[in-house]
Amino acid sequence: MKCFYLLLTIVSNEPIIRNINFPSCKKCIYYQPNFYESDFTSTFSKCQYFGSKDIINGDINYDFANLVRRDQDKCGEIGKYFKEEPNLKLKIWKHNALNNLSMKILLISTIGLWVITIYNYTK
């Protein structure tokens, strides 16, 4: 098999990229980026198509997108259940806006606590 790829590389002027025709999870309507990461393509992103319900509290725990794509019984490499997100740019913009807002609130809260601590210490 390796010899075949080597031969194709020598004969062909085009690069050989595996999975080039398979859809990317980040372009799928079921893709849920990790809230705590600023990168929309984080390894810890989830797939809202596959998950399990906690029978005690009713919460749904979604599977990690990268594990879903590795499992041929789920979406697999080919993306069996892929549905294209029609508003991808809006989805990315909302993710970045919420992520940046939460980081700013955390930063302001931390600075506020620091100021209060210094103020109380100098009294």
C-alpha cells in the first residue's frame, strides 16, 4: 500500500491528501464547539447528534466530535449524519462573542476582587 502512494506521488504532480472529500465537523449543524476554548475547532468540541441522558438529573452528555468521527458505528470518517450548517459564519461569530464576553467578565471580576482585597488590607 505504501508503494502505491509513493508511486502516485512520483507520477502525479498533485498532493495526496487523505479524507479531502469528507465533510468537516465544524461545518455541521450538530457541531457544538467547546465553550471554554476560543478556537472553534477545539478537540473538546461535542457532537449533538450522539450522546446519552443522565437518568438521575435528565442532563444530556454529548459525545466528543473527534471520537464520533473515529467510530464507524456512529458518524465515521465519511460523516454519515453530516448536515451542513447554513449559517456557519453567524455560528462562529456567536461563539467568539460569547467566549470573549465570558473572558472579559472573568477578568473584570478578578480585578475587582483584587482591588477590594487591597482596599480592605490598607484600612
